[in-house]
Amino acid sequence: MNRNLWLLAVCQGLFLTNNVTFIAINGLVGYALAPLGWMATLPVMGYVVGSALSTGVVARTQSRLGRKRSFQLGLVVALLSALLCAYAAASRNFWLLCFATVVAGYYNANAGLYRFAAAELAAPQAREKAVSLVMAGGLLGAVVGPNLAAMTRDVFPVPFAGAYIALAVVALLAMALMAFMEFAPPPPKAAAGGRSLAQIMAQPLFIVAAASGALSYGVMNLLMAATPIAMQQCRLPFSDAALVLEWHVIGMFAPGFFTGSLIKRFGALPIMGIGVVLNLVCIAVALSGVEVQQFLLALFTLGVGWNFLFTGSTTLSLASYAPEEKDRAQGALNFFVFATLALSSFASGVLVTTQGWTLLNYGSVLPVVATGAGLLWLALSGRRPQNQPL
């Protein structure tokens, strides 16, 4: 871990502070402002729709401006969109809130590349650990995000307007840290080239990496986005929801301190298989009851399962493209993730407000099983990254 990786890990933590706070409050603010109850998670959906729409633009800015300037541009968008969300909440304008979260999606798409930048800042033999440890920086978001939402909920007369203002301050702090970072220069224009995106995407390795990354994130988001609303429907206080989200995000990022080492020793596919099993355990626990302890254990297990799956899928993807192909390949990977997140965000709000928490969990079984089937197919086909054990 060099200085740039440590700073990037903190920036990852601040990025996750933004995301966790958004998840904690956007559904509740949307629930209070939406014309119809099933529209409650549209602000959450807007965030990931904006992310999906921004992936192409982000890929081009990364290529033309380089990592640092592109990341700084994302933080400017984070600052402005947080202020716009605060104004939308204060003016009780639901559609302006949705628009603001769509704009904020550019930051999400931009900062979603921090994990790939981590691999570039480390020696080739340490890429798995670099990706895993930078993702572990999300622990900062696990602790700060839910507590930030709880502490700033009533700072202003309008609930949660203060939380959006706090996120603007978080963006300013990340800007200050990014100013001290150094990234590898972009490859010379003459070196640009490589295979077409269609050729890259046709590889079984890329297909499984993209599908497992997108589906694991989609299932995690489906359940996480619905949790604050489901707990409110169960008449549990917001402080309990904040605690559940805190432990969920701890589960997402605490394993980052050792997931890379596990992947290095056992290979990505076995660790991802454990992630699939943990997702199924999460669903089983969630279906066992609606007390605080069931929400907490289910969401914590979901977080650990997501870490194993998403870190593993990122590691798999690194072997599917050459350095000169990284911008188009990483843009495609992020697009699949954000498109799935958009669908799961919308489905989350509709299902939890119309069908309930139980049906939502039953519906999560299918994508989890599909992920496991993809991993099994790749393992049996023998197409795995070089220098990795079975």
C-alpha cells in the first residue's frame, strides 16, 4: 500500500459515505414526497439511471483527461448535485429530487472506477490485494453514512435536508484529498487500439465477470434499498434502520482486508461461490422474521456475500482486457452494473410497497442462482484467469 493507494482508499470511503447516506434517506424522502407510494424509490433509481447514462461519458473523460482530472470532475458534480437535492427536499419538489439524483449518477459512475485505478497503482502481483484493500476503505462509509443521516436528519425544519448539505461537505473533503494524489499517465494516443468492445465482451471470462458483478450488485441493492422502507412499515424507528445499514456496509467492506489474499490463494471462482451461498443465507434469514435482529443479520450476511462476489468479479475482469482496452472494457462493466441497479432500484420500491418484504426476498433467489450457474459454467469450461488456482 503506497501513499496514493491509502488516499484512494479514503476517497473510496467518502464515496461510500455518499452512497450509503443516499440509500438511507432517498427512499424515505421519496416516500414522503412521491405522489404515489410505489414511486418512493424513484430517487434511488434516478441515481443509478444517471450512473448508467454516464458510463460512456465517463469512459471518454477518463481517456482524454486522465484519472485525476476525471475524478476531480466527478467530485464537482457530487458537490453541486448534493446542494440541488437539499433544495429539492426543502421545496418539497419530488421531480427535482429525482433529477438531482440522476445528475449525481455521474459521480457514481466516475468513482466506480476507483477500484480499477487501485489495480493500476500497485505492482501486477499485488493487484488483487490493492483492489480489495481500497474497497475496504468503504468501511468509512459504513460508519459515517448511516450516522451522518441520523445526526443531520433534523438539523433543518425539513427532514434530511441537512444530510444533503453534509454530503456537499464530504465532496469538498474528497476534492482536497484528490489534489494530493498521483496516477499513472494515460497511454499515448499512438498506443491506443486493441480489440473492439464486441470482441472483448464475447469472451466467456468477460461475460461471467460482467454478469456476476451486475447481478450481485443488483440483488444487494434490491434488498438494501427496500430495507429502510420495510423497517418503517414494521414500525421500527429510523435509528434501527441506520444501525442495520451500518452493519450491512461493514459487511460489504470489512472483508476487503482479506478478500484479496483469499482470492490470491484459492482463486476468484471459489471465493465467489462462497458469496453466492452467503446471499442464499441472507434470504433465508430475511424470510425467518421481521425483527431488528433478522434485518441486521440478513443485511450483514448480504454485505459479506456481495464483497466476495464483486471483488472476485473485478479480479476476473482484469484478465479479460489489455491496458489499451481498459477504458471501453471498464465502461461496459460499469454500464452493466448500473443498468442492473436501475432495474433493481425500481423493482425494490414497487415490490416492498405493493407486495411486501417476503415476496421481495423470494424474487431475489433467481438472480442469485443464475450467478452461481454462471460461475459453475466458467469453472467447468476451464476458462479462468492465468496464474490462479482452481
